[in-house]
Amino acid sequence: MKLLTKEDVEKHNKKNDCWIIINYKVYNLTNFMKNHPGGYDPMQIAGGDATHLFYSLHPKIVKNLINSESFIQKYYVGEIKTKCKSNFDHNTIFYNTLRDDVENELLKKNIPLRDNFLYKIYNIFIIFLFFVCYNFVFNKKTSNIYLMFLMIMLDFMISVGIAHEAHHGGILKPKFYRWFIKYISLVTINGGWSFYWMWDHNVLHHGYTNEKEDLNKFYSKSLRLSKYLPKIPIHKYQHLLAWFGYSVGLLYSKITIDFWELTTIKTSFEDKLNHIVFKSIWYYLFWIHPIKNFGIGKLFICIIYQLLVGLYFTTLFVINHNQIENEFPKSKTTDWAKHEIITSSNYNSGNIVINLLTGGLNHQIEHHLFPSFSHHTYPIIHKIVKQKCLENNILYNNYKTVFHAIYQHYQYLKKMGT
């Protein structure tokens, strides 16, 4: 057995030289990625610890695969010399039992975990409907304001329910379809970023929810969304100012994050080219085309749309983890799955309509436990998760409505500011 340091592994962080760590064991996945159902997804954590990604994204059968003799002979490199204590234990009895119960329930009801054909038809239909609305908002001299609000909702359903899922592995086959959906729905429709999302969201946010490593909580010093951030005078008013910040923050990120996406050393030339092509289409559709064809007056519609998207998106995101119960849980745990539950909040659990409109975001607890599941499974499995939480004395934080969740977030902002 070859003993390695974390520094040894960090050097292998490229597409043609990709090593990862799973439970202190080191694997060389350079050749494996060519046949990996998720393609080059391991690149998001190349040279790093992929333990939480591996256990949360893969079904039981895959977990058995890495312990098989054939896999070890082909890809096993060695083990980490100094086994530094990890934040969490990902391979626990609680999580394995819960996952078995959930997978068995879906199997019994003949419901696929992901890659449902009808769900793909739904994806295409929602994207088509979005561009129908686009025609009346951005491709006409007089914009239809009512359809603008519908377009914002569809933008959210696409970027969260479809793009979000594709980046987590909820959509895998065929590979071209997943590749296209990832870029058209997140980059072209929403103006977001693909590779940065997989690193910042999949690796850090899902691996260390509400912890110091969770960069989603530190995107603005003007807002105190984490107990790890120091207080400054302006935080006293953040419960009033945050909503303006939510409006402009996303638009600011859409423009400034391009530099990071194109200069990070971990992205390949192909990643950069994909971003440039699909993001250029976003700039053309939502800024250049409307103003060029209908005059500078259309700029007002372009700005208002993006600001409302920012407010809508950010509000529905922050209420999932930025609550008093999530930031200051009554008990701490080293069990990763339990940690994901107590640092996440649901609203309207079990409601199929709300689940559809929010892309499954209202079932945030289920999403963090099973991020690669299609969100159509969440209303079905939430009862199992809730029952397991009850049996193990774990807080399953569910608000009756989205408005209740927003109000509680308002109270959270006040508490964090004062």
C-alpha cells in the first residue's frame, strides 16, 4: 500500500491526470472518466476529497463497485498518510439505512431515481414555453408585463428544476442531451455559470452546508448570512436592505463571474469555449437583440427583468438554509446526513404543485440527502425522510407555506444583524 499526502493528490487536478480521495483512499480516475456515466464530473473535485459527492450522488450498487477487486486493480493508487479528521462521516448506518428505504420505496412503485423519459419531455416543453414568453417580452416593441412574470417563474423552474438537476447528475443520459441541457438552461437562459456552479455549489455548499467552507453564505460582506461573519454597522438594517441586495446581487454575479469561469486553472479549453458560446447567446438574447431592434428604451425592460429574476431566485434560495433553526441548531453532529437535515428547511412538504413550481427546492432536505434524484421523486420520499427524523429525534424543519418561510427568514436577518 502506497502512502500519500494530500499535497501529493492535489497535483493531479487535470483532465488528463485526475486523482480523487474517497474515504482516505486515492483513485486515479483519468481513464475511468471516459466511460463514467457522469462523464468528466469528477473534475469538479479533481485533486481533492470527493467522499461526500460520491456517497450522496451514487446508488448502493455503485458504492459496492469501488470495493470490487477489478476496480481496485485498475484505479486504486494508495491511501492518505495522515488521516486528518474530516468534518463529517458520510458512510453512516443512519444514511445507508435511509437510502435503502428510499430506493426500495421508489423501486416498489416503479419510479426511476433519474432520467425519466416523460421528465425529459417536460424539460423540453418548459424550455419551449419559456421562449414563447420571451417572444412577447423581448421580441416585441411593447413588452407583455404579465408574461414577464410567467417568464421569471419559468426561468426559475428551468434553472433550478432542470439545470440544477443536470449539474447534480439527476440527468445523465444521453450524454449530449445532458451537456446541452446544462448549458442552455443555466448559462443561456439564466446567464449563470456551469463549472463554477459545480465547484461552488456541488462541492462546497452540499459538502459543508452552513459551515465555514460554504461559500454560498459569504457572497456579500454587506449581508451577514453566517454566524462566522463578523458584524458591521450596516448589518443592523439588513432585514430591510437585503431584498435590494438579492435583486442586484445575482445580476452582478452573472457579469463578474465570467472572469473566474474563464481563468480558473481547473477548467479545460472545452469548458471555456462552451461557456463563451452559450453565455454570448445570453448577452445577445437579453441585452443586444432587444436594444438593437427596439431602441434604448428597451434597456429598462432588460434591467427590470434581471432585477426581478434576482429577487425571485435569491429569495427562494436563501430561505432553504438561512433560518434561525438551521444556523443555530440545538445539537451538532458529525454524521453528514444528519447535518444536511438540521441545516436545511422545507416548505409545503409533499405538495406536488409547489414542488413543480420550485423545481423541488421546497423539499430542500430531501434534495440535500439525495441531490442526484430527479425532483419528481421528492414528494414521494419526503414521508420516509420525515419518519426517520422522528425516530432519530432529528429536527425536520418544514414551514407550512413559502410566505411563512420568507417571514422567518426576515426574522433571521434581524437576529443576524443585531
